[in-house]
Amino acid sequence: MIPTPALRVRLPAGARPSACPSASILRRALTPLVLGLAAWLAAHGAKAAPGSGGLMLRAPDAAPVEAPQFATDIAVEVSGPTARAVVTQAFRNTTGEWVEGTYVYPLPEDAAVDSMKLVVGERVIVADIRERAAARRDYEAARRSGRAAALTEQERPNVFTNSVANIAPGETVLVQITYQQPVRLSGGTHALRVPLVVAPRYSPAPPLVAPAAEAPDSQAGSTDPVPDRARITPPVLDPAAHAPVNPVTLGVTLRAGFPLGPVRSGTHPVRIEETGPESRRITLDAGPVPADRDFELTWEAAPGRAPTVRIEETGPESRRITLDAGPVPADRDFELTWEAAPGRAPTVGLFRERVGADEYLLAVLAPPSGGPMPPQAAQRLPRDVVFVIDNSGSMAGASMRQAKASLLLALDRLDPSDRFSVIRFDDTMERLFPEPVPADAANLGLARRFVAGLEARGGTEMLAPLRAALADPHPDETGRVRQVIFLTDGAIGNEEQIFSAIVAGRGRSRLFMVGIGSAPNGHLLRHAAELGRGSDTVIGAIDQVAERTRALFAKLENPVVTDLSARFSEPGIEATPDPLPDLYRGEPVVIAAKLGRAAETLTLRGRVGGQAWEQVVDLAAAVPGAGIGKIWARARIGAAETARLTGRLPASDADAAILALALEHGLMTRHTSLVAVDATPRRPAGVALTAADLPLNLPAGWDFAAVFGERSAAPPPRERRAAVPVTTPAASPASRSIDLPQTASPAPLHLWLGLSLLALGLLALWRPAGRGRAR
């Protein structure tokens, strides 16, 4: 077997290495890891494939140099209802310059990021959690003084930026980030989603004149809907001109806590190893390939992407060769789902964790879905359904096909008693009907033709269609359920504007978000559904359309558990969410709480189909769990953000609560950052530092020209880093809202052509002058 040099690194979670007795042993152990990773990156990226076009950087008064190479390893351990992930990012400087690398990357929107370590040679620097401005000052001071430093900042709950300063020529440094997240459960299926790429975001331009009724943005001091647009628009590579970059290896250790049934990934080929009735080991798998001429040609044609191989000797003149689990391009999210073995699904999950003097609880409770339902619950109320479909440029290709197929299936499920409407939007908006119309054959036929004719183009102006969908012409009508089903990839930068519009206009509507494509915006989908008192789902591939559309409508068509409340036997318990959301059949109640010592029971009350429902849970049955305190704190931070958006808490009070929680629990937020700074200067005085914004892949299935060729104009970014990628002017002014690296252009040919023309011109000028002197 030809192994891949391991990217995985496990560091102690305790004190700084300088205070740890095994620090020297740890440094010696990490040295071959860094060297091995450097060799792996060099082997996979040293030779550029035709058209691969490595990203080039231009430093002041210096020739362009190649950007750092980058690779990621992700190790996830699932323990019952929680998952702990270790993300190791490797920055490899293949140039002769000192480099600062900046990389924008995604994490789950509900991740509690709590630690970061920087590994430089034999040195391991453990990060501190600081207020964001203080962390930035410390990093900039280290950057200027030539010291190694790393800074991790949150741009959105699911978008982060890592900056690593003073990477020496030929050096590889590692940045390791850890986070905790809850496992999602819906309809008996447990799901873990690991985002791997940040999709390009559409950022609406600021209004030329701010409406008098709208106050300036509290954070930016302006009416710009995306004041940080420059920080969430890294360079994106055109897959037609560049081989994929940023390879990822990923492994999951699954300990479900119950006997397992099917375990699968709908996004990536995986290798699943059974390690027990309740556990599995999952790794990415490239799949088998026969040892023939075609395999050799593919291997030679894709340097930098070639997977490792397993070679089995089958005779003196023969071998059997299969691809081994190896890195994949970071161009789509990874999803893993698992179910309990038949008849073994738990109905109650209680988990406790003690952290210091505090005790935390995570309760996962199933509402009454398996037993007999009240007669009123079986009655299906007629509905008014407004479908909203995103047909902007980012939806071009596979995403548009998935969205249209999902909407057509949804139309087929409407009942004659239902009314419906369809709205489509890009940077324009069109309503099929001015108001919801009966779901009869004529109207459904018109809707099907309308949906079938949609094409993806233009920008993603989401605010106007959202407001139109939430506008209720009959707000006092009873006896009908009003639902808004929103199909989009969510590739926008003005999420807060969308959230505020939902709070202001939701009325009696329930908002259901359907994420489309290989890398949807989980933060937008999840939080919009929470504020809209609905739910969210993701359709990442065309073969998931039927199953997930059917599951979504099974929720919509079944009774909800409303008026939910939770009461502990001890008063004053801090629990989240508060208030509890409406639940649809198959959805569990998930409560995180910080307990007192006298809490013995938890009582849930609600109404199902108009009939009272109650469940009492004995907290003594809770089993030990891991990371529950972090999950509780992260949920409380999210609740403070929601209270700010809904006006239940002044912005200053919400910010203070978020900062206090983040510092107490060591978590990343929009107010706190992780910073690691070495004590010893390493870059020689007077030597320049070249800055690099590392490029991202275009999400799988996206159409580069549709995204960047038709995007509506926006002001150029107001904030730039010290050096920028070499670019050529875009073909259209519509692409000015994002910097696109054009490193595969025929620049050398143009240069030689220009020099040749210049020489001919000088020769033409010289010849007449010579003849004049002769006369």
C-alpha cells in the first residue's frame, strides 16, 4: 500500500506546551508530521497541470510569486447527540518569499469553536480567546514585528477567516481548530453535515438614498446591507481554467449510542467499517479503478489530484490496483446520515455534563408520533401555499434542475382544497398569480409550464420576493394554514436584512427553507426557518429530490405540536430555545439547559390538533455526555442574536450578553476571536512580507459564467489586504463585486507580443534618424 502522509494531528487540549512536561516530546512528534505534510503538498502541487494556473501574488515593488498551497484534514468524533471535530489546515509556502496567507472557510452554522493551535516547526502555540478588536491588534503587531501568528475570526456563524503571518520560504505551518456541534435528528434520521467550501455570495449594493424609515446599520454605521462584503468575497477559481485546489481528507468515528441501521453519505463515496453494533468508522473513498491504460492516462493527466493507491501482488507479472481513501477537492459539503436498527430507536435521550461547579443537560425528546393520535390531529386543514424559487445565476446548472424538480413534485402533492401561488426571482421578481388560487387542473398546469420554463440568470435579490411571499392578503382568516416554501442556495451576504424582514412580516405564515445545491448557506436556511417558525431541509443532489421533497411535505401535511412549553422542577433554570418552536410530526424537542442541583424532572406541555399533550421526564436517567456545556453556551449566544433581531433585547444588551458568554466558555463569536502569537521574531528586519488571499473552488455543479458574468454591479470592496491576486479586467462590469483570479490568461504571449511591437517601433524610429545623419 502506498500511504498518504497523514494530515491528522492530535494536540493536547490543556496548558500551553511550554507549561506541559511532554512539550518536547510533542514537538518531536509533530516535526515528522509537518515534514511529511510538506512533502505531500509538494508532491501534489509542484507540477501545474495544463490550465491549472496557480494563484499568483504581487507584492509591492516585487515580481509575482505563487500563493501558498493549502490542504485540510477533518477528524470528527460523534458521541450520541454531539460531535467533536478537529480541523487541521496546512499552509505550505513554496516560494522564496516570506508570506502571509488568508483563507476563508466554512464551518457548521451551529458549531461552537473553542480552540486553535499554531504549529511552526517544533513550536506549538496555543491561541487565546480575546475580544475581536484586541485579537486583531495583537495579530497585526506580531505580523509587523516578524513573529509567527495566526488569527481566526468569525464573519458569519458558518463563515470564518484564518490569517497566518510570517510563513518562511519553503515552510509548512499547521493551524488546528476544534469545535463542538449537535447532531441533527429528523424523522428518525440522524445527520452530520460538514461544510467544505464557502459559496460565492451575492451582496446587494447600498441604496443611493437611504429610506427615511430605515435606521443606519448598528454595526456599520451605514445603510449598506453588507458592510463586510470585502471579507466574505475571496477569489474563486474558474474550474474550466484551474484544477481543483484545497484538498480535504475526512474521517468520522461514529458512536451512536444505539444499535445502528443504515449509515450512508449522499454527497461523497465513503468507506464504512463496522467497529461494533453501535459504532462505525467512516472515511472518504475514491473507489476502485482497474490497472489498465486508462488509469495510467488519468493519473498522468491530473497532477495535484492523484489519489493514493493500494497495490496487491497477484503474480510475478500482474498486480491489482485500487484507489485508496484520499483527499477530495473542497467543492461540496459532506453529509453523513444514520438510522437506528429497526425497533431500536430511542424515544428519549438525556445527557449530562459537569464542567467545574456547573452541570448541563441536553434533552432530545420525541413528540407523540408513533402512538395513537387524537382524532383532531388526523384532520388535514386546507392550506395556502406560496412557493418561492430562486432562479439567479448561482442556481445555474445542477441546482436549477434540482429546484425545478422539487417544485414540480411539490405541486403534485397539493390537494384540491389547497390554494397556491408561485414567485420566481433573480435580480427581478415575477408572480405567477397576484393571490393564491385554487389548486385545480388549469392552475396547476399553468404553474408547471411556468416552472419548466425557468432559467438561471442575474443576481440574487432575495428581500423583495421574501416580503411578497410573507404578505398575507387575509391575515384574519381562520381554518386555513398559510405556508411559504422557499427554494434557494442562499448565496447572499445580507442575511441580517433577510432575518429582520422575516420578523417584521411573518404574521401567521410558517416559513420552510429548502436548501438547493452542493454548498447551500446553512446559516441563512436554519435561522430563517427558526424565525419563520418552520423547518429547513437540504437537497444536495438530483437523486435526493424525491425522497427529501416527500419527507418535507409529510411534515407540512401532518399536525403540528403547538404552544410548547418546558418547565423544570426547580425554578430559574436557564434553558434554550425559549420560547420553544412549533414542531412537525417526526421532529424532536431539543432542549439545552444549565441545571441547578435540585432539578429532578422536566415537564413538556403542548397541544396536538387542539388537544392537550404532556410528557414528564425524570432527569436522573440522564447519561454522561461530552461538550454539552459548549453547545448550551452556543445556543444561548444564538438566542441573544435572535432577541436582538426581534427587538426583545436592545442591541447593546445582546452584545454584552454574547461577549460574556463567549469569554466565559472560550467560544468564537462576531465579538471574539482566537489569536496565537509566537514570542520570538523570525522574519529578518527589512525583508518584505507578501500577502495572499488563498482561492476557493467553485461549488460543484455551479456555472462560473452564470455566477460572475451576469452579476449586477456593486461598489468595489472598501477593504483590501496588503497584496492581492494578479487579475485581468473582467469581461463585464457586472463582475466587479468579486475579485476573480485570471491566472490562466495568455499573459506571457501578450508580453512577448508587446515587446516585439515595441522593438519594431524603436527600429522604425531609428532608421530614418540614421539616414538623416548620413546625408
